[in-house]
Amino acid sequence: SASKTIAVPLATAFDAFADETQRKRWLTDGDMSLRGSDRKRSASFDWGSGSSRVKVDLYDKGPSRTLVSVMHSRLLDGDEAQKIKAQWRDRLKSLRSFLES
């Protein structure tokens, strides 16, 4: 898992994940398909071909701050998990740049 606090309202952060057009603007190195969401607070996705999954949880930290937590599951082993964790840290930095600019 990886997380990052971003200076935008929760709904804005949610839309950056749930809306495919927005997602493609900041997530340039992967493909996610929305599986479902819960009240604009969480969403689950198939990653790539669907062999692994991504769960996004959003936490309201005030009127203009949201904690975004991403958990990528169904990975092959610990080595892959460490690699994916580093990639999600970079992706969340891209998300922050996209939303805060």
C-alpha cells in the first residue's frame, strides 16, 4: 500500500480515480478498470488484465485535504509487492501534481 495527502476536496480526489478520462491524465503507466465504488469514499479496480486488484480509500482531512490510500493486491510475491509499492508512491506524486496544479 501507499498513501499521500493531497490538497483538494475528497470529491475531487475521488473523481480523479473514478473518471477514466481524468485517470488517464495522471496514470500514464498502467491501466485500471473500475469494479465498483462506495459513496465516493472508496473504489476498487481491476489492474491491467485483471490478474491483480487495486483498492483506493479516501479520507476527508478537512475542506481541502484528502488522504488517498492505495492497496494493490493479488501480486505474485514480496519482491513484486515492493516494486509495485514504489511505483504507487510515484503515481500518487503524479496524482498530487495533476490535482494541485
